[in-house]
Amino acid sequence: MDPTKVNAQVIDVINQVQLATMSPQVVMTSGAGKAYQSVAQSTAIAVQDAADALRNISTIATTAVGVAMAQLLATGDTKYQTAISEAQKLMQNATTDFSNVGTAAANVLKGFPAG
């Protein structure tokens, strides 16, 4: 057998594989899919960061309410009611921020072509 001659069927298979994996449409679709996955991961990280921030603010607000409530009960001084109200506002604002981040992340992802 002459090693310089390659069966035409083998060449055809190689050409078909190359066409199936390297055609401009396949490369473009694959690239768009990878870009979409990257954007999806970035938006997921943004939501995770917002959840971490919400959790941390919740800890701070809960602690502040606990301390203010203890002082209110111990002293009867109404200034501690203001602290409780401010801590509740802090928590409400953090919840709104979390919702806004989630909505924005979802909108970014929906607006990005999947491929």
C-alpha cells in the first residue's frame, strides 16, 4: 500500500467533521453561547453579592433592634424607638436594593442573545 495515497472516504470524513465543527455558523453560535454563559455567571455573582450584603445588613439591623429594645425596656427612654425604626428602614432599603439587583440582573440576562 502506498502511504502517500489516502482513501477518498477518509478525506471526505475529515472534511465533513471540519465543516460540522468549524463552519462560521457553528463558531459564531458556539461563541455566542459561551458569551451568554459568561454573562449568566456574572449576573449570578452579582445576585450572590447582593444576597451577602442583605444578610450582613440583616445581622446589623437585627443586632441594633435587639440592643435598642433592651435599652427601651430597661430605661423607658423613647429615643430607642427611633433606633428601632431606623434599623427597620435600613432592612427595608436593603431588601429593596436586593430586589433591584435581582431585577437588573434578570433583565441583563434576558436582553443578552443566547446564541
